[in-house]
Amino acid sequence: MAWGDIPEWIETPPEIPLIFEQVWQYFLDLNTSRQADNLISFSDMQAYFNMINATPSRWDLSLIQMLDNQFLQMRNDNNKE
């Protein structure tokens, strides 16, 4: 796959189970303000949740971190190809 090509699986992404929709949206929002290839910081998460007046659970924060790690790993793997 050449740089800039969109993988076929992105064209029709899987549906997010209802239980994960809110956390997925949190991650997408936080991802748009990412600083370079750095992990989303706790201070960025705190500012975001204060801004939207939400109190995430510890489970939400753990899922956001897992999504963030996976996102960066996939991006790094794609950059190696």
C-alpha cells in the first residue's frame, strides 16, 4: 500500500458497540488535538473533560489510553512500510 492510500477496512469500518460509543467519541475528540506523535496527556484529557463538563470513569480513561496506544502503534507500523 502506498502512502496516502486508504486501507479497504477504513472504507467500511466496523460498527462500534453501543457501550463503547461515548468513549470512542472522547478518543476521536482528543485525537484531533494530539501534539505530534505523543500520547494524549492526562492534562489534555482533564482540559477536555472540563470543557465538555463530563466526569469520565476510570474505565473510560483506561479505554482512551488503550485506544491511544493502539492508534500510535498502528501509525508507527504503517510508517515503517
